[in-house]
Amino acid sequence: MSKFTPGPWIKSVDTYGSVMIREPDGNDICALGGNGNDGSNADLIISVHDLLEALQGLIHEDGGSVAHSANHEKCIKARAAIAKATGQ
């Protein structure tokens, strides 16, 4: 599994008005670039731990899924997303 900063992460705004992603103790993870969508992008970024955990919960270790079809297109996409998120 990839090493990434454990969640939860929070969205905040620094003294310059930049949207930041931070750990709860205030350590910065990243700053967003000011393209006008920073708040929405931050919401997506801070949800990543919950999304990954939910997706992993849908795909069982035995190769099955909630659809009980290891080759179902959506299961294949789910496994690919998990692999991408975990650096596999």
C-alpha cells in the first residue's frame, strides 16, 4: 500500500486566502492553486479516505463483490481505482 498521510484531512483557508488541505493538528498537506474551483477540489480531496474505504468495502478479498461478479465492468473499474489509490 502507498504511504500517504492518514486522515481525516480538513479544508481551511490560510491568511492569504489560499485553500489548504491540512491534518487536524494543523500540519499542511497541500495548497490548492487558485483556479476558481479550490473549495470544490478541496472537498473532493478531503473525502478520499472515506471513498477509498467504502470502495474497498464493496470489493471483497476473495475477488467477489456486491454484484458477485469478479469480471463485471464496474468491479474491474473499482479494483483499478483501489490499485491506483494504493500505488499497486
